[in-house]
Amino acid sequence: MPKRVLVIGAGFAGLAAATSLADKGYDVTILEKNDMPGGRARVFEAEGFTFDMGPSWYWMPDVFETYFARFGKKPADYYKLVRLDPSYTVVFGPDEAVHLPAGLDNLEALFEQLEPGSGPKLREFLKQAAYKYEVGMNKFVWKPSRSVSEFISLKLLYDVARLDVFKSFASHARKFFTNPRLLEIIEFPVLFLGATPANTPAMYSLMNYAEMALGTWYPMGGMHEIVKAMVNLAEEKGVKILLNQTVQKIDILKNKARRVVTADGIFEIDAVVAGADYNHVETSLVTPENRNYDDAYWNTRVMAPSSLLYYLGINKRVPKLKHHTLFFDEDFKLHAQEIYETPRWPSKPLFYASAPSKTDPGVAPEGYENLFLLIPVAPDLTDDETTRAYYFDMIMDRLEAYVGEDIRSHIVFKRSYAHSDFKQDYNAFRGNAYGLANTLRQTALLKPSLKNKRVNNLFYTGQLTVPGPGVPPSLISGLVVADEVAKEVT
């Protein structure tokens, strides 16, 4: 009789873990709290619009290829990818914008235009970033990080030295570029990692390689199409997915998880993989003596940002907007400090606008625009309707100044989403949106362990454990934890 594994949470990591375990011959059931799978990548429809609720950037296409290939499939079996060109636009003021083109030759030409001599420097910067990507994404992130011995080898030590782990991203970028606009473009991807560029390891220039060399893509139908593909594959492998299932507790006897209890029933199990919020599992689902970490530990964790989001349906087209637009028309350093160093509601935030209807007419009624606005903010802030309204007006003033036309009077649908919603929907620790920050002291062995140290058959996956936050790392997290379960639950 196959061993029974219960996975808590049908986000990317939970789906990946469940599919891999089912493929290995386990009897796998997923319990999902919400009424659809996907975790933060859920979707909702309103007034003829289809809104992706969370992730909107499709980077690192090789990770998705690797994931589906593990099961004899490929992304094209499930969804159509389109490469965006421009990849995105950066707005520095109402009359100043830079469109980042697809293709390295065009990108080098753009850099050269903004800073003479920077074209060849970009080539060298990305050459180094490519090495970091190759080592970081193909070696380090696939390690379960349960023992120092995983990292002890002369080759690995050589790789670590070349990854610039102990140098800051800010100082590394300034070896190549001096133009303030170029530096903000280069530093933008690390804004969501959990620290200012000055406190982020230079290793994360691998994000620049992912974005600039591998490209920015879009799955037609929206990011939730990835979830649909993963659900189809999981069910093909025999995974059972039960929705609207709130887990109440994990019963543990003699250092083993024996049962998972929900309001609707009791599940007898041989192992548990918790893809739900790690802190929530520790503080609400197991007893204190069976926790990996106490409150003092969690209270000292550095979190990646949360987000204040707005989903808007517009009853006209907005010609000047591209698919992805970053508004860097305020002080980058000030906003980063107000997220990471002196956490507070930002005084003059940067923000991001996504208009997927530019690429995909199916996500909005004909002649309309689907618009998603995001302000990265510090976690653990108190949000209310007054605050949400204040920031909405602030960024809409800047958005309308850039596009040169009124948008607010054309809004036919509006919904906001922030810390309290992340807590309600995902039990998100401190209302975080992206998980644990990728700081040097929270890397690999220094992240929360994927295995419970006191319970022999309780494992964790997702953005609060290895390898870290983001859609591709979450996919990898699920596959890595499945391999660890297979070693120990036989």
C-alpha cells in the first residue's frame, strides 16, 4: 500500500511537491484553504475582466522548462508564451521614460546612448551575472541545505568566491556604471529581495541576467495559466486536491505526525509537507514543544516587502502604457529605506503598473484596459481604507501625469488588497507578500529548515524556507522537499 502524504497548500511549492511525490508512487492529497489552487497566484473575474492576483512577471523560463520536463512535459503543452518587447518601461518623470528592449544588442545600444562606453560594460556585467545564474540556479538552489557537508567541496568553495557573496550589489553595480538612471534600472530587481542594494549580496546580479538575457515573458491567459497547467499535471499523476479546507491542527505522537485535522474531517497520514505559511504552521498547527523555532526567532527574521495592490478595470484604452511600467519618478533610496531600514508607510513611493491587456485581449472587454498597480511596502503595517485611498490618489496623480489623460473617471471596477488581506487569505506572517528576505544571514543553511527537527515526518516548502521567494524558487522548493521526503518516508 503506498505511503500517504498530505500537502498543506496548493501554491506553486505545494503543487510541485505533490506532483513529484505522486510521480514517485505516493498517495498524495492537497488541502487548500481557499476556493481555488494557486496560492498568491490566484485569479478572479469581475465585470468582464480577468485579474491575476499576485505574480505578474514570467522570468527564468528555463526553470519552468526543467519543472515540466521532469514529468515528460513542456510548458507549450499547456500554455503559449509571448516574449515582451519592450521587456518593461521605467518612468523617471512625466516626460522621461526608458523602454528596455528585448535582445542584448538593442539593450547595449540603449545603455550606450544613456552612458557612452557602458555598452561593453553591460556585456561584461552580464557575463559575470551569467556565471552567477549558472551556479546559483543550477547548483545552490537545488540543495536542501540541511547540512554543511552539502557545501564542502573545493569546486563549490571556488564557485562561492566567484559569486561575490560578500560584496554588496550597490558597489558591484558601480564598478560598471555611473549614470543614475542606469543604476536604478540595474538595481530594480533587488528591490523585492528584502534589503537595500547596499545590503544585498552582489551574487543577485543573477537577477539581471534572468531579466535581460533570458527575457521577460507572458503566458497568454495570465499567470494563473501556469497554475492550471500544474493542477492538470498533478491530477494526471493522481494527486487529489481538496479546496476550502482549513487545517486546524497536526496531531503528533511519539515524534511523528499521525493525523491532520480540518473542520470537515481527519486525515491519517505517513508524512506532511506544509506549503502553508511556515510561521502559521509552527504557531497554530503544532504544539510548542514540536516547533522548529520560537517566537524570538521569528521576530528577528528580516522579511521581504509586502504590497499594496489595486486591480482596476478601465472602460477605454490607455495608449501610452506598456505591459510592464515601473514608476521611478521619486527617490529610490528613500523608498527602499522606508521598506527595510525604518519600516513605515512610504512618503513618496515608487510603484509598478501592469497592463496585461496590452498583450492579451482576453483579460478585458474589447476596447477596455486591465490595470494592476503595486506599491512595495514594509511588512507588518496597519492598513485601512483611508490609507488605501490616500495612496491610490497619490499614484494615480503620477500615472495620469505620465499618460497625459484622465483615467480615474473611466474606472468601472476597483479592488484593493494589502497586509490584512494577505493575513486573511494566506495566514501570511506579518502580512508579507514575498516571504523571507534574501540577506546573507538568511541564505541556504541560515533559512528556516525544510525539515522539522522534532517531528520525523513533517516537512516544509515555499517562500519561507529554501531556496527562497519567487515563483521559480517556489517550484524548486517543492521538488527539493519531495526528494527529501522520498529519502526518509519509505
